[in-house]
Amino acid sequence: MSLEQDKAFFKNFAFVLIGLSVLMVTFMVLGAMFGGGDDISASNTAAVMENTAPVAKVQIEGDEPEAPAMEESTEMAAAEEEHVGKTAYGSICVACHGSGIPGIPQLGDAAAWAPRIAQGNDILYEHAINGYTGSSGMPMPAKGGNPSLSDDDVKAAVDYIVSSSQ
């Protein structure tokens, strides 16, 4: 009886191993077909190196100091300003400029924003910071109704709205 049980065990064990091997080969083939291959990792290498680069370097006496990369800091400042503007828009401005209220220009509506943009950013900044009631009769509250916003945050939100609505 023991010999029959051993044969049955090894037979079942062989089927399980064959089944797992088939599944492994199937997943490997599917991974090769849909996984993207080595091209993706090669293109990401530059981005990973840039994102993980050291923030600063230690300067040893006698070494020539490296000049700071001005283009990168300018790009970073522009990206940071856009992020601040988008965040301010998303927290305050979207309540009116993203809700479809009649008489209020909506984000992305180039036709509604064109005459306002034509007035210049200084006028837009002034209206957004100090408040304004236009010809439609809909009031623009000072700083969107949130006095805790800084003037720079309001200006960044205006810049975000303008760039998204041209």
C-alpha cells in the first residue's frame, strides 16, 4: 500500500511542478510582450540620475568652484510658481472660475478671458488682490475671499489662469 501512495504522491507532485512551470513560462512571455523591455529603463536612467543628484558638493580648499546652473534654477522657479498658482487656483479660485457660474470667466475659456488679458497683468493682479465688480455685476472678492493668501500667491494664481486660458 505504501508503494501505491508514493507513486500517487510523485505523480501529483510532477503535475504540480509541470503546471507551475507552464505558468512561469506564460508570465515570462506576457512580461516580454507587454513589459516594455530594456528601452524604458534606459530612457529613465537619465531622469533617475537627475532626480537623485546631490543637492550640494563639498568644496575642498584649492578646488575651482563650480558655477551654478542658472537655467535650471530659472526653470525650477518657473515650475514652482506654476505649482503655487495651480494650488491657489485649486483651493480658492476654482469655486467660481471652475463652477460654470454665469458672468464669471471659466478656466480655459479663451473668449471670455481675452478682453481681460488684453488689459494687462497689472490690472488683473489689482482686481484679484483688491477685488472688483465688472459689467456683469458679479463681484470678484479680494483675494478670492481668502485674506490669508499672500499677494504673490494671488499673482501666481492669476498667471496660472491666464496661461491656461489663452
